[in-house]
Amino acid sequence: MAFLADFFPGYFALVMATGIVSLGASALGFRSLAVGLFGVNVAAYAVLWGITLSRLAVYPRRLLADLSQYGRGPAFLTTVAGTCVLGSQFGLMTPWMGMARALWYLALGLWVILAYSFFSAVTVQDPKPTLERGIHGGWLVTVVATESLAVLGAIVAPSLPVPEHALFVALAAFLVGAMLYGVLISLILYRWFFFNMNAADVTPTYWINMGAVAITTLAGSRLLLAGDAWGFLREIRPFLLGATLLAWSAATWWIPLLAIVGVWRHGVMRVPLAYDPSYWSLVFPLGMYTTATLTLVGATGFGFLSFIPKGFVWIALASWTLTFAGMARAIVRGVQVWRVNGLKSVSRS
């Protein structure tokens, strides 16, 4: 049961990554691939909820302790983002808009519980870690989760009796996410620029530095596209357009820097490439940048940017395939170890 006790709470990043790559593939016309990934995502979402609820039932104290940790606590918000990404798949790829709405309502409830539980816990916690030890890229999952509510809210709003209410919530989530990003990325850059960085510290979760503004771009683009459903969005279109372009530019700026740091980590410092659940936090930003840029083109008419998602989708697909293969290999090895240990226990008895 050690697997269940120590289960990584951020594993819903698998759902986030698979779902966003599926959406990007669907938008670019790779329908069969997108549908296949959709099926994988539904299964992964169900399995992860089964594991999470089992952990809550068997090890409730361990789960609650993780939620209050600086290291693992933010990862719980992947549950919110994963729910919204899956909801976006239902809303954009299937006729089951009712399922998309249900997942949005679920995500809203999860966000209120998990976000305020985590932020409250670290606020009253004593003693606190130093900034160098406490802050990391995983904290930006709080931004991703918040912006995911804006994305799915804008998708389901037209199917609701009063679209304006859902769009208001989506707009508020878009703004709150932007506020959180401004605060958190300042702390992260301060940690990067003014503290020593070991190769082991530069984990794949730092790709969320880019992914958080990529999903902000997607949220802004979705709100721009929803302008006909709520007149107020048309009135603030210049603001939304400027904020969305700012987010896309920030996401684009991050990509070369993160790639260079990754080469330094693995090529210069020789940190071996080995599967870890945190690598899904690298796949998600790559898929999100693809989908966000494609949606931005549709919302603004900037067709000259369309070459980016057409090329980037292959990078996202390659990274998903490698990470999924690494996960499958790790699962097989884990099962083999479990069987060997089980046989040893039987022979001893």
C-alpha cells in the first residue's frame, strides 16, 4: 500500500497534457489521433479519481498533510485543471455539452476547496521555509487551474440559459489567474536570478512558467471569441486583446530560456533522463502553447502565426509519446517488483 500512501497528487497533469494535445490535434484536423487521445484521457481521469478517492479513504491524514506542503500542495490543483481540460474536450469534440457543463461545475467546487485550503495552510504554517526552498514552478499550477475555469466557462456559456453569468465567472477567473501569475512569477524569477540553482532544482515543473501564460492566452482568446454572447466583452475587447497578446508574448519568451536551461541540466550537468510524473508538467505547456496559439489566430485573425501550431503540435505529440512510454515502462517495472516481493512474502510464510 506504499504506492497509495505516497501517490503523487499532481498526476492529473497526465489528463491535462493528454487532453490539450488531443484538442490541438483535433483543431488541426488530425481527428482520429484526437479521438484516440480522448479515449485515453477518459480512462486516465477515471483511474486517477479512483486512486485519489482510495487514498482519501485509506490515508486521509497523509493526503491532507500533502495539501498543506509547499512542495506537494499546489499539485492538487492539477485535479481542477485536468477536469476543465477534459470538459473542454467534451464541449469541443463531442455533442455532449451537458457533460462539459457538469465538469465545469465540479471544477469550480474543487477550485474553491483546494485553492483556499492550500493558501490558508501555507499562510498560517509555522515555521515556514525560506523562499529558496519554498517556491518552485509547481506553484504556478494555481494559475493554470484558475485560467482553466475561464477556458471551460467560455466554452459552456452559450449552452446555459443566461450565458452572461458563466462569462462573468470566466472573466473573473481570467483576471484572478493573471494576478496570481504576476505575483508568483516575480518570486520565481527572483529565486532563479539571485539564488544558486543546482541542476537537480531545475525540474520539469518549471515549464509551467510558460504553460501558465499559454493557458492565459487560451482563456483570453476564448473570451474574445465569446464577445457576441455578452456585450460587455465587446466593450472591453481592446483590454482583452492587449492582455491576451501580452500573455502569448510572455509564453513565447519563456520557450528558448527553458530549452537552454534544460540542455544545461541534462547535457552539461549530466542529470540522467528518467521518467518522473513531473514530466507531464512539461508536456502540458507544449500542448497548451500549440492550442493557445491556434485559438489566438482564430480570435484575432493573425493568420501569419498559424505556422507555429502546425509545427509545435509535432513537438507536443513527440513529448507526450516519450513520456507515456516512460510511464508505461515504470508501471510494468512496479508491477514486476510487487510480484517479486509478494512471492518472497509467500515463501517466507
